[in-house]
Amino acid sequence: MTQKLILPVNNCKVTVSYKWGNAYAHNYGGTHYGMDMYGNSTVYAMGAGTVMACGWDNVCGNVVVIRYNDVADHVYGGSYDVIVRYYHLASICVKKGQAVTKDTVV
């Protein structure tokens, strides 16, 4: 059965969004392919998935990578698998291979 993913945070402010625009490219020299936010530091998984990797990266800090299977495509129909990378986390609360749900703190 297909699933719908949720935004993984509560009570936060989005500071930079996906493909933010010309201002971001001008200031930082490239296109922004993520979403940056601050506020509540609790980050949740976006749905039912499996942790593919987690650990420290010298550029991105604490990183968690989760694969979500069978995600509904509401524009074109059907479903597909989605891999989400969570960067700059204050800490990591999951382990590689762990199954997660929308209630799992990442």
C-alpha cells in the first residue's frame, strides 16, 4: 500500500527552501536542493522506512539517510521509492538498518 510522507518537524521556521532561487545561487554559488529550518530541534522520520546510513560528515555534520518505499505520487499517479537525507542534526537517535515510522525521532 502506498504511503504519504509528512514534514518531519513541528514548531519551526523555514529559512531556505528547495531551489530557493537566484538570491541563494548568487550568495552561495549553487542551487539549494534541501530545506533549512530552525526552532524545535526534534526531527522525525517522514513515514515508514529503513535507515540506510547514519554518522558524522565533515561538511554536513550529523547525517541520517532513510529510504521510504512505495511513496504515493500525487501529480503523475503511481508510487516510487524516496531516499531522504537529514543533514546538520544536533544528534542521531537511530541506527543503520533500523525500521522507522512517522513517530520515530531521527
